[in-house]
Amino acid sequence: MGKESGEFASNLGISLSEALEDTTYYRKFIWEVLKEEIKNHNIPTDTIFELITIIDPLLDKAVYVFSLTYVNIHQETLKKQRVLSLNYLYRWFQSPKVLLYSLSLER
């Protein structure tokens, strides 16, 4: 879940801070659903705390994987753009126009 979401957000160009801010809403939604289920099934307090110790670390891990994936994809995109820019500059300097201009400056 975290990896796919991180990849999706990075490809959309959403900032990491904006994307991470949305995780608060997911966490709230999950706990609201659980709260209703707890009420409907009269789940004991001990069980609720057990749920918290399981669910919170899972959500934290999802956010971590999301962030890591987002940053990795963003870095790869920057690397590709850098390579494309360097290739473009290389081709531009190798073009006949640049060679002719350089020769005209030497006169």
C-alpha cells in the first residue's frame, strides 16, 4: 500500500509534505471506522489497546515506505532529467552551428 501510493504521488508531482499531510486523514478515517465497530460489538478496553499497539505501527510503517518510495522515485526522476539535459547540451555543442560559430570567433 505505501509503496504504490508513494510511487503514485511522486509521479503526480505532489509535494512530499502535502502527501504526508493526507496520511492524517487516512489515520482519522481508520480510527473512526474502528470506533464504530468497537461500539457496535462492545469490544473490551484491553482489546482496544491491543488494536492500537498493532494498527499504529502498521500505519507508521506504511507512511515510512510511502516516504522512502516517494523520495527514491523523485531522485531517479531528477537523475534522468540531469542525464537528458547533459545529452542535450552535448549534442548542441556538437552541432554544426556551434562549430561554425566557434570557428568564426577564432578569426
